[in-house]
Amino acid sequence: MNKPSILVARAIFPETVARLEQHFDVSSNQADALWDRATLIEKLRGKAGVFTTGGERIDAELLAACPELRICANMAVGYNNFDLAAMTAAGVLGTNTPDVLTETTADFGFALLLATARRLTESEHFLRAGQWNKWAFDMFAGAEVNGSTLGILGMGRIGQGIARRGAHGFGMNVIYHNRSRLDAATEADCKARYVDKATLLREADHLVLVLPYSPASHHAIGAAELAQMKPTATLVNVARGGIVDDAALAQALRERRIAAAGLDVFEGEPRVHPDLLTVPNVVLTPHIASATVRTRRAMADLAADNLIDFLTQGQAKTPLNPEAMAGARR
């Protein structure tokens, strides 16, 4: 019996490719070429499954061109690269990798908060440029973290992890806004208080964004929202690009209408808005919040599990649109 054919769209751990090859005829992009859309479609023709990493757009046009495709397994918790409605209509399952990256991403979110508040990037650039020649009482004086107010927009697993780090580790007053309020036990565990969005923007000393991207959350932080924040506040985004209006943020940073920002994600990444590269009071990292070896291996393993389980048994561990399984392509 012939093995199903799958595509691995980006370079991943060789061990993961070897594991997939036990079950499938694998076409793998271990050279990590950045395919344009036409090339991706051509590579996907005849494939039953695809291992994606969050940057490959799966929509109605691609699905129509690849009628054999049955599952798209994202090696990411976010899935804004998937048009789930189109996938469900076509009987194509989408999966992601929740839970396995929660604590690692929460660690990084808090690290980015600290780096932003304490002006680590600015001060390192200053030192490396040979400008440090004396001590000064106000040299790179940043914002307090301990005992300050931590605001979280989006209170899923990662948001809760950041809240616990702030409340339990740094004695922060934690407030949050979410699409729905958490239950009382979870609020108590996070020592977090629910507020409306306007209160969150007004009161937070450090605002961390951890909400999923959707058309409804596009530019959830724009010029109007930035204007409601304290001029001493910092903003951290470890969620998704597009949640922040990067042009408006760069202008607010340049004009010191907020103190600083820390960004791991960008609208249109890997392109970064050029204005963000010219302001000193921003910490920029290239979408690495989940980047520990153990976590990335766990993400790859879960994506592979979903491909193997679905294409061999008709089930998946973390389906995004389980209703698609009822009408799945065969």
C-alpha cells in the first residue's frame, strides 16, 4: 500500500522529518527556501497533508488548487494563516500546537517586559558605541516593575502565565481585559482583577498583549488607544503582528507619548515597519517567544502527531475545526 504524500513547508528538526518518513512519502523543504504562493501551491499538489509553521497561507484558492489536501498542521499556537471557514467548507482539518509553549512564551513575555521597562537595549547600544564615560544619576533610569500595575489584554493560558509571574514574583497589581471574564478560582490564582479596556489602558504601567489575531483584533492598539495610556507606560506585544498599528506606535514612541515598547511580532513580518527601526525606546526581537529547544521540539512533535494520527486513524490531538472531520476529503 502506498504511503500518503505530505509536504513539510519549512525546515524543521531532522528527527521530526525522519519520524514522518516512517508513515508518509515526505517532500521536505530542509533548505528552508521561502516559497512564493505559486510555488507553495505547486509543491502541495497531490499531497494529503502539509506541515506548516505559521507563515503559509491556506485559503479557498489554494484548497481549490490542491483537491487531495486533507490536513494542515501548524507548528504554532496561532493560526491566522488558516482560513478556517474555507478549510471547513472544503473538508480540510486544521491543527495547531497549544499548551506546549505556554510557559516558555510567558517567560519570554516577562523578559521582554523587563528589558523594555529597564531600557536594556538602549543602554547596551550606548555602551557598545563607546559613549559610556561617566556615571550619571539619571542615566537610563527606567520604570519600576516591582509593585507596579501590570495590565494584560487577552487572558488565555499565556496571559495567565504572565499574570502569575507578575503577581507572585514581582508583587505587581494585575488587571486584565478579555473577551470573557475568567472564573473566580483562576482570577485568584493569577491575583488578577477584571476591568474594561478603557480602564486597562488608563491604569496599566506595563501593558502586555497576549490576544489572538483576528479581524476583530486588528489594530486593537492604535493611535486612539495609545493616547489613553500613561506617558510613563510601556507596551509589550508577544501576541501577533497586526494587533498593534506599528506606524502609530512608532510615532507615539518618537514623541514620548508612551515611554517604551517591546515587540516580538510585527505587522507584515518578517518586514518591520522602518519607523520602528529609528526610535531608540523600543526592544525588537524576531518572533522568538517560544524559541527554546525543548519547546520547539514539543511543538514539532505535536504537529507531527496531528498529521500521523489524522492520516492514519482519522483523529487528531488538537483540531481547530473538528467539524471538518465529518466531511473530510477522502
